[in-house]
Amino acid sequence: MVLAGRRASELERTVANSSMLAIPTDITQPDAVAALFDRTKEAFGRLDVLFNNAGMSAPAVPMEDLTFEQWSAVVAVNVTGAFLCAQHAIRLMKSQQPRGGRIINNGSLSAHSPRPNSAPYTATKHAITGLTKSISLDGRKYGIACGQIDIGNAATELTERMADGVPQANGSIMPEPRIDLKYVAEAVLYMANLPLDANVQFMTVMATQMPFIGRG
């Protein structure tokens, strides 16, 4: 297994005492992505699963107050990075024997409905849905399956603020429940372990009581 990310120290901490290979990578840079997949092929000879998990958001401010740089940074990571990684994965998967593989894209509930002041993140997660569908269609003839997991309120450092309350569609501030990260990991593992003649096209994993379904 290969783990890639921009923070080398965090990668090394994650792979410590394991057989996983850590490769520091900035997925917004085409040369870095190419090097990542070259090293993966050298180390393992093939690629069976790609999990496109990298993502970032912009400050939660009105869209008219966002800078071009803030918008561009989110697009570069969430869309361009996912595209570059999928592109290299497809090239490797269609050329290896036996041919094929699986790509799992990390979407978001924002791929269906926005939070307040989240235009860059929401737009890019909608783009991920389009990318997922295109990969599914174009990869079909090569035995490449592609699905998307949309995660709502997994309990990580990034969602700790939800316990104190986050803005809602009606303008109120309300705490939101979160789910243990292990359930997300189990869902991704289920998708990854399917045979290539079966696919989870879209899966939503979320805290049951979070205010996703309904009117704001």
C-alpha cells in the first residue's frame, strides 16, 4: 500500500511499524503525480485501487469576498489533483496484466447540497461527481470501476468545531452529530474489496441525526 500527501512528517507517522510506502506528493503538480505513480509501479508492479482522498476548503465567507487565490487553491487540490491521479491510475490499470482496477473518489454531502458560504468546496465536489461518472463510463472498456463515497460529519480534527455549533441554512447556529471514523474506513474498504464485476457507484455515509435531508 502507498500513502501520498504533502506533509512528509504526518505520512511517516502513519506508516510507522508497517509495510506501507509513504511518498510525499503535491497532487496539484503534474510532475509530482507522475513520480508518485512511477514509484508505485516500481515498488508493486501494478495498481489495483486508487482512493482519491485529498481535499481542502476555503474560508467560510460570502462568495463575493473570496479571493481568486482562495478559489484557485481549492480547485487545484479537489478537482485538478483528483483528475491527475485518476489519469495516471487509468494509464497504469489499462496497461497492466491482468488489466483493470478500481478508483474511489471522496466526494462529500456537498456534492448534493451546499453549506452556507461554501461555494468553492461545493462546486468542486459537484465536479468530483461528474469526474466519477466520466471515469466509470470511459474506464468500462478497460475493466476499470469507479465509485464515489460521500461522507457526512466524520469525527476528525476538522469537524471538532461542529460540537460547538456551525451555521445552518436558516441562519441559525446549531451543533451537529458526528460519526466514528472507523465506519467511514469500513465503507471504503468494502468498496475497495469488491470484485471488478461489481461496483458501488455512489455511497453516502453520514451521522443519522445530521441536518442533511429536509428544509433549512
